[in-house]
Amino acid sequence: MKLRYAVYLDDEQRDALKRLLSAGKTHARRLTHARILLAADKNGPAHSDQEIVEFLHVSDNTAFRVRKRFVEGGLEHALNHMHPQHLKPHTLSPEAEAHLIALACTPEKGQSRMSLRLLADKMVELGHVETVSHETVRKAPEKNALKPHLKEQWVIPPLQNAAFVAAMEDVLDLYARPYNAFFPVVCFDERPCQLIDDVMTPLPLKPGQPERFDDEYVRNGTANVFGMLEPLTGRRWLRVTEQRTKRDFAHAIKHVVNVLYPEAVLIRVVLDNLNTHSLAALYETFPAAEARCLAKKLEFHFTPKRGSWLNAVEIEFAALSKQCLDRRIGRIERLREEVEAWCERRNARGVKVEWRFTTEVARTKLDHLYPSNQN
């Protein structure tokens, strides 16, 4: 009896199936279908369906359907269970891919960004392909390490700026100095905090259910957190104030000098370029004699403009935000309690900052910031 849907593989098809099996990097179903076709090949072993079923552990219907799809639709139809006319292209031409990358990097007017489906539609509209899936489009930016669906807020420094690199190297050299209790290096800064309270009492955490809070809230103004960090010792100090005026700054600095480092000969303080960060604030707050006494024990080192990330206390504020302030706190009294408790535990653990970004590293990685001194 003549076999219906007999399989006759040519040399090219047979080689393609053998390469597929030797690679092994595809769906298990494709590999099984490839083995069925090779076993059923009338130009080869020509095993019967019963032998294929027993050897490959597949059903009678599977063996029959694979042979039928091969005869009716060809090799890809048999392997993928899809007819060739329904197969979507899995790759884009180099020209289409280059155009795709350009579109992903420069959204059209009216679009904040080009989604994968919009990019796929654009490829069809421009005539690069007749049809393409958004999954195929996704592979092009991914292959080029591009993430057009994401954007990130960043402080972008100016190019070739002598003032930037001068201030940066001054701070980096300061961090590189060995520890000296009489000449401590401390980092000082502040951050604002919103005082946000709940309108409805949140529902507590339960098994299988996360904590729930209402989307409505009441805003009770803002507060400020002053922060001081000594990177080499892991010593930190935080103070919550209602504002961040020059007087608040002066009182915070006075606490650093007289309470935290009374035995220090000179305190080297890393600061950013806020208008309140100046020795003048001491004279506006305290009598001249007291202000001068404090100023004589201080040496301010300012981070470059648009380079506040060089202040190591920013690392501490990032940890504070994530571990303590990432919730609703509606009263300044509670904010003080929470911040002080967090600071106390942090000091007890002695968490230090291992600053690895040195002047030598900066001259290599940030060489575009350095002026080109060509005679």
C-alpha cells in the first residue's frame, strides 16, 4: 500500500535538519519534528510510523501530521507548525535596522518615545518589510545595547571645563588623604523632605496581601535634613530643621565644630555650591568673635557646579531615602524621631564609604572634561 504523504528529503534539507539537531539551541518541538523527518525520509532510513513512535516516544498523529505538513507546506511548515505564507520575517536588513535605530533614538513629533509597536508599524509604512512583529523590532535596539523605552535624569557636566576639573581634583585629593583625627575630612549637605500624611488609616500587611494605603493624602509642608558624614570612619550626624536658611546652616556647622570635633585643629568640609554654604553665614548668625573662632577651624572645599555627586554624603542621603524616608511621614516631630533612630543604628554599624574614584581614574574616564592644552 502506497504511503500517504511520503517524505523525500533532498541533500540541502537533510543537511539543514542535521545542523539543527547538532546545534540544539531551539524549541524541543522543532528538534522532535526534525528527527521525525529524518527517520521518515524515503531517501534515507525510511522508518515506518510505528518504528518512529516507539523510538522517539511520540504519538501516531504527531508522526503523521509532521509528514503531512512537510508534503503540503515544506520544511519550515513541518518544523514550525506554520505555513510559509504566515511566517513573519525574523530579521531586518542592515538598512532597515539602521533606520529603526535612528527612529528609536529620535522620536517623531507628538511622541515622547517610540514604542515597539509604533516602530514595527513604521518599518511597514516605510516599505522595509511587508510585515514584522514588535518582538522582532525589539531585538535590534537590544542587540545594540540601546534602551529607547527608558530615560534617566542626569546631571550632565559641561565639556572641557577647567573650573569643573579644578574643583573635582581638589575634592578627590582630599578623599585620598590618610585619616587624621586632628584634621578630619567631612562631607556636609542637606536635602528637602515633604511632610505627607494619610487621610485614611492604611490597611496593615496580611498573609497574601501587601500593606495598602489610600491614594489621597494631605501635604503638611516641607522640612529639611542636614547631614554630615566622615567617610573614613563611618561617623555621621543628621539634624531635621524646618528650613535651610543661612542661620540653620550656621547652627549646624557650629554643632559640627564644637560638639562633634571639639579637639580638631582644622576641619576640612566638602560642600556643594548652595548660596547658604559660606563663612559669611557664620557672621550673619553669631557675634564676630564667635564667628571668627569657628571660621578658623574650618576649611571649605566646594564640589564643582553640576558635580554635587562628588560629595560622599550624597551616598548617605540615598540610603536614608530608601531605608527610612520612602513612606508617608506627616509631622516634623515624627520625622526627627525616625531620622535619629536610623542615624543611630547606622553609626552603631560603623558603615563607611569606600571611595574608589580617584584623580587618576578621573583623568582617564572623564578626559573629555579636561581642556585640551595644545600649543
